[in-house]
Amino acid sequence: MKITVKIDINEDAKNWWNGCNRISFGNSWKEQISKSIQNKIVNKTKEQAYSFLIPYLKKQYKRNNIEKVQKQSQEMFDLYTPEIFSGMERVTNKKIYRKSFICFLTTFPRAPYDPKYGYVWLPIQWSKRHVNIFLHELLHFQTLYYFEKQILKKLDEREKENLKETLTVILNAEFKNLSVRDNGYRIHEYLREDLFWFWKKHRNFKQLISYGISVYPKYADTIKYLGFGAYSGSCPDFLLDKIKRLRGLRTSKAFIYKVLRVIKEEFNPKKHKTMTTNFYQKSRFISVKDILHKRQIFCGSMATVVASVFRSLGQPVKLIDGFIEKDGAQRRHAWNEIYIPTAKKFVSFDIT
């Protein structure tokens, strides 16, 4: 068994280009880098992006002394390789599916993988967590190689990917000797908690797969509505900081009403210069940052802000577009349904 750490500028550039042009599991990877660099890569062809990236990455390699990072990472893997592979075989009760793996160092803060060739990309920013990252991806490799067909009999491709990501929660129980801390993606939080409980009770990976398949439908909405949408992106820090100062149980109705009051104050015409619009498209197809910048008062705009805030706090929320009856007629309206974990259901809230 061998893990080899390599420097390959083309593989690094590929991670930058792919990462900046996709959203996965609710994460917009391009948000990890500056706007000026985004503009050189986002929506560019591979050739256009690489013409900027190759010279840029060469400078990054010198600045970060990437050869030193490679040496340190390789030494770490050489030391822990026996524990990594023996531990993973014990956890999955399966032989490691291949004999050798290659880890490419990358300067982009994203760690993709390729199970066909046993490739893993390791961000140099997270050099102290390289073993942690490799274990995360190795569990994916084992899951896909031995259990993918079983999963796809009950779940579709997207659901399979979500389940695969939640399974890594068991690393927190099984690799404490390597100081592993696997946080996973925010959108999988509720399913991960359930799977962790099952694992601690049974510690059987095949049974865990079957259990995950059986309970997945129960968590489908929490996964879907924890992810940011095209317009309900992550909440701007200035508003999130105000909300984080609030006291109370975050999943209670009382706390939710406190949050709605804080959001509504951002649209108080006595404190801010506000605007309104009667055009549906202008009220709904606008980013949360632009809504708050313009202080645009409209049901769809404010419901978008609510969705952004609660998803940023890790609480699933739906943005509902529908109608209300008022004065004997139906009128278009937008509101939210927020997930209450204790009730295990979504409850309607209308900030307007």
C-alpha cells in the first residue's frame, strides 16, 4: 500500500477551473477566492483560464514553498499509512480496493477526488489535515467500489451522492487516534446525526448503508432546503453578526420570531432609505446582498433574506411562492416555512 504526494501544476489548475465553475452540496467554491481572480476563471474556457492560472500558480508555489509542503505531507503519510489502511479495512469490513494512491497538492481550497485512478487533491492551506482529508475520500472510494450498486437500487444519483457524503461522520468515532475531525457539509447535518447514532450502536458498515437508504426520504427536505439557491446565497456578515448575538434556543419558535424582527429592522423606513417594487421579477430574481443593499421592501425580497439567514445558521428553510386571499381576491405572495427539529416538520412564517 502506498500514498504518493505529488506536485502537478496542471492538476492544480484543473481544480481551480472546475471549482470556480460549479456548486456542490450547497457550496459555491468560487466564493473562497477574490472577485478579481474569479473574473479570470469563472465562465471562461479551459484554455482562457489556464493562460492566467499557470503563471499565477507558479508564483503561488514560490510564495508557499510548495516543495516543503510536499515533503512534510509525504512524511506524514509514510508514518500513518499502516493505520490509515488497516483502520479503513476494519471500518468497512472490505479490502482496500486498490494498492496505490496519488495525492496532488493544490492551492485551491477544495479537495476533489477521482476513484478510477485513486487520485485525491490536497489543499496546501489545510496541510495539517491532509490525513483527515485522505481518510474522508478513501471512505468514498470504498463506498462507491463496494456498495454503489446497492445504493442505486433505491436512490437516484443525486441522493446517492448525498448519502455517500453523510457516511463520513463515522470517521469521528473510528480514527480518534489520528485526531480526525470530519465536519461534512452543512446540508447533511441532520442525516449525519442519525447515521452517527446508528453507527455507535451497531458498528457495521453494510448495515449502516442499508439504514441510510431506508431513512434518506425522511431527510430529503432538510438536505434540499439547507442548500443556498441562486439568489438566497450566504447571509452578509453584518446581518449575521447581529443575529448571532441573540439569545435563546435557535430552533425554537421564540428565537425565530426574534430573528424575523432583526431582519425586519433592516427594512425600517425610519432608519434606512428603502425602496419597493411591484414587479415580480425584480422582487424575486435578485441576490440577498442586493436586496439588503437597496433595502428593497417586497414579500419575495424579504422572504429571500429570511431563507439566506436561516440557511446560514444551519436551519432548513423553504421559500414559498404562492397566493393569499385578501379582500375577496387572490394575490401573489411569498413567505417561508422553517424547519423545527423538535416537531420534525416545517412551520410557516411570514415576515411581512
